[in-house]
Amino acid sequence: MKLFACSCCGQLVYFENTHCTRCGSLLGFVPELLELLAFAPAGEGLWKPLGRYQDTELYHQCNNFAHQGVCNWMVPAREEHQFCVACRLNRTIPNLDKPRNHIFWGQLEAQKRRLVYSLLQLGLPVISQQQDSAGLAFDFLEDIPEFNEMGRVMTGHANGLITLNIAEADPVVREQRRNDMAEPYRSLLGHFRHESGHYYWDRLVRATPWLEDFRQQFGDERRDYAAALQYHYEQGPISDWPDYYVTAYASSHPWEDWAETWAHYLNLLDTLETAWQFGLRIHPLIPDTPEMDLKQSVNPYRITRMDDLIEKWLPLTYALNSLSSSMGHSPLYPFVLPPATINKLRLVHRIIHESTDSMPAS
């Protein structure tokens, strides 16, 4: 994730900020520019950017920014949309008559915007199903206890619709499920990244020349999906899964392997960008140990060779895990990347970059 400076006073500000703590300016993210800007009122509900974009167009706040306080993205005044490009993806939001649901919804939206930021950085299509039937949509739903198991909301993806159980925004519930399902990296953002992987498999791999490459690396997706998941939950993962998969769940079926690898790829890119924005340099005080200087690098989203990303990623994870252990916590990065997984990451990287390079400019 990028770091930002208030375009009015230069104060360091962050992706989720809505106001500058120094000058008080309204802050809003402009997805077309991938910039968080300061704004001044321009009358009739419109806002004028401050700083180097002050002579460009006017904007209005996303409806969920102005009225619900769960967004901080802006919409060009020339557009008729009430909602920003991220909030237009919503098909169903939680019942806001329940105050707790508003809190959960805000947490879901914050993580969804981080996903959309990454997708925009990569140049991937982010189109609402309201605009295109092949687009993306989100349902944020809650369990209905009176219906027992039949009322449970299952997080998942189907034909471009991503459903998330809002209980995942409850840290107590999420921690319990993390332990019950032996998923050491279960997180809201992880759900968004994983389910988006299913969607982009349909867009980038299914019925494309990439399908055979996918099958060579991930396996044959025509294998019975329901039976594979049932076997995984009843019998557990294969014993040697760490040698071939990024997570145990990835071993259940090629589609899940792709989604887990896709999520890991987005995790890698966003973390490397954050380290790059902080000018991080790792130089272990051990003779003949390679150093990693992200300050001399370029935006990881623009790096075209996966091996260059891996070369920077592994030293960073060693440092992060060591720091976490020094604070008495579990490893921050509880993964090992075997050669088979790195090869899969290489394919994800190639598919994204070569597919977006051939897409028409929007």
C-alpha cells in the first residue's frame, strides 16, 4: 500500500484517512489517479482537489462516504454515479437497523477497498454487475439463527458474485474459526483476495489459451469439485501438501489452489509496496548475507519478473518473522514457499501481466 501526503499541507496520511490531522482538510481517494487528495468545498456538494491537481475536475463524495461514513473514495462530478467504483460493486449490504452491523460493514468495506486498490494497480477490470453481467458483485450477509444450519451464510463465489458472512468482521468469531479450521492466516482481506481469485480465474483463464498452462501447474479443474471439498473436510489434506501448495486448503482442488495462490500473490505485492514506500532496507549483520534495499527499487506492482519479486520477498519475510518473534508473537508470515508454489506464483504473475498488457485502454 502506498503512503500519501496531504496535498494541502504535506502531512503524512494513510489510505483509510478521511481528514488531515494537521490542516483539517477533507481527504478522499481518487481511484482514477490512485491518489489520496485533500479537498476544499466547491459548492452544491462538490469538492475541489488541492495541490497539484487543483486545476483538474471537481468531485463529489461517494454516497457511502457522505452519508454512511464507511468509505473515503471520490467520484468525478461529470459522472452520474452516486457511488464510487468500489461501492458500486455492492449488491447487498447488511441490515443497518442493527448498530453492530454498521461497524461490521465498515470493516468489510475497508478491506474490500484494499482489494480494489490492488486490482486497479494491476490494471485488472473492476466492473460492477450492474454495468456488465460478466462483472463483479458482493453480498454482505448475516446468519439467521432461527433457521439453524440452513440459515448459515457461506462465504464463497459463484458467477461473479462474492458472498461474505459479516460474522467474519467479528474478531472473536474470526479467531474461533481460524482455530477450528487450522487456518493461521485467516483474515477479512484474505477472504476478499481469495474469492476474487475465483472470479478472475473465470475472466483470465477459463476458455483462454492459458487453460492448458493452468492445468500443467495446478491440475485438472474438471475433477469433481464438491467431492474434492467433501474429502478434504472429512479426511484432511494430503500428508505432503507443504511440498506443493501454499496452504493445506489449496490441496483440496485446483480451483482452490489457484485462489489461494492468487491471494498470496496479492498479499506479496501489497506488502512489498508498503515496504518500498517506507524505503525499507534489510542488511543482516552476517558476513556474505545478501541485502535487500527496496529504496533503490521500483513499485512492486510494476516489476515484470516474478523472480525479482521473490528475491525481495523472502528476505523481507525473514525479517518480519524475526521481529514478530522478538515481540513474543507467532510468525507474522506463517508460510513456506516450496518450488512448486513459486512456479504457480510465476504463472499467476504472467497471466495477469500478459492479459492486462493486451487489454484495451479504458
